Amino acid sequence: MIGRRGKALILAYVAFLTVLFFMCSTDLIIREPEKEIYQIAVIIEDVRDDNYVNFRKGMDQAAMEFNGDVHFITLYERMDANQQMELISREQQDGADALIIVPADEERVVSSLAQGQVSAPVVLLGSGLTGQGVAGTIAPDYRGMGEKLARRMAEDLEEGCQVVILEEPGRKSVMSRLFLEGAKDVFDMAGIRWRSVTPKRTDGGLEEAVLALGGPEGEPVAVLAESPELLTGTAGILAEEPNLWGLGPGEDGAAGLPESPFRGLVRGLYGQGNTLGVLNDLDRGLITGICVWDQFAMGYRSVDLAVKALEGGGQDRRLELDSYYIEKADLRRPEYEKLLYPVE
């Protein structure tokens, strides 16, 4: 039989195991420090987020890893700097710990930081400007990207082919301005004739511009679209107008296109961006080539920089992302798969 002393030892042992269990499985006795959740507001310059799909995947991945609560905000009118400044002020008043901004007017944003109007750390995307309050900047070399695309176009163009640059109406972002400047400089140095066309802001404005691409002389052209929206819009119109398109039956990229009675006026369609629509049209052969950058990495690193700033990790970090020229054949290459189709 177990005596009183033995029973007492057993009870003490059971009590010890119970206390040990609670210590390991709960914070009733030993409280673990609560991890702070950082409130991060992302304010872009556009009215829609179609061009930010991969960016948001990277941003969401970083938010999970770095305890961030990220919310994404678009404008009511594209490139509306006044509204963006109002949103910046609102988010700061609502308790945002850090801001990630694609500036509609980068100098105005930086100026407001320098004047102390924004106290939260700010990460600027698509801008190389730094200054007081700027926790970091992330951007591709937009000018270099335009130069890279124009050089590849120059290699493809036949003699006498003119370049038509389709430009968005209204105020341009820093990205678009530098991208087009780089491309135009290369065309000028290579002696390639080019002209800019801005479609009207009306229903059918883009179609009207595309149908008139050949000009009065009907000369062949290659098209460079400023934005992914113009790129996919032009591709869709060309798919319905086989006489315009430059690929005849049996040529590379012509699969699925209607038969054309002659080699069309449009000898190639180029642009930038890697939205799903752009990639699908590239795969169909409607788009000849595009320049892209790692938008997943941009989203991930922007949240990373914001959290580092909040945790005292320093300021004025500048990251420049590489850009890549992609054609249809590159879509299945393993080295581009993660960049074009990232998985969280």
C-alpha cells in the first residue's frame, strides 16, 4: 500500500505537471510579448488596381511575414494629386503607422514631407526622390526600360517602317514620362522616324486612332503603347482588323488570327507591363514584345522597408529593380515564370 507520504508525493508530482502544462500552453503564468501589428496604407496614383496584381501578391506576402495590416487605396480620378494628398492626410489621421505611395505628383509629396505635414514614414514607389521622411524608394530604371524596348524594336523594324507611339491623354506619371523619353531618345539616335498619337477620351477614341495608324500614305508602322491598357486595347482592335495586322498566315505568332489578303500596315506591337491581359495577348501573338520588371518584389520590399523604418532600421534606402524584355517564346522559360506568374 502507498502511505500518506507516497500519496503526497504523487499529488505534488501531478500538480507540478499541471503547472508545467499551463506554462507551456498558455500565457496565464508567463505572458509572451504581444507582437505589434503595423497599420500600413498603400495609396496609388490610379483609379484601378489592374496593373498592381503581382504587386499586391508581394505586398500581402510581406504583410504576413512582418505583422503588417495593409490596405490598398485607389483614386477617384487618375493622377489627381489633390485627392491623393487628401488621402495621405486622412490615412495619417486614421492611425496609419506607415504609408506606401505611388505619387501622382512626386515633388508635391516630397515637399509635404519636408514641411512636416506627414509624420508617418513614407516609402515612395516609382520615384527616385529622397528627403526628410522618405523611408525608402523603389523603382525600375524607367528610362533604361524605354531605351531597352526601343533598341529591340529597332532590331525588328524593316527599313522605312515608322514608329507610332500611342500616349495616354492627360497628365503622365513619372514612370510613363521617363519610359517614353528613353524610347524616343533611342529612335532619334537611330534615325527612326516616330510620331505620337493621343487617342480621344471618348468611346471609340482608341479604335479611331488605331484604324488611322497607317497615315494618308498607308506606310507600315510599328506601335509602342505607353500603358498596359493602351497595349491590350490596341491588340484587341488589331485582332478584329486583320488587314491592319502585320503577320500573315503561317508566320510566327499568327496562330488564331484571321487570314489577311496582304501583309498589313502594323508590323509589330510593343509596350510595358505584365497584366494578365498583356501576357495573354503576347501568348496569342497579338503583342510582339514587352518590357517587364518584378512587381512581386516591389510589393514585398515596399512593406519590408516600411516595417524596417517603424522598427528603427534607418532611412533613405533606395532600391532599383532590373527590367527584362519578353517575347512570346520567353513565357514558358523557367527563369521568367516566377516573375510573370508569382505565387504567394
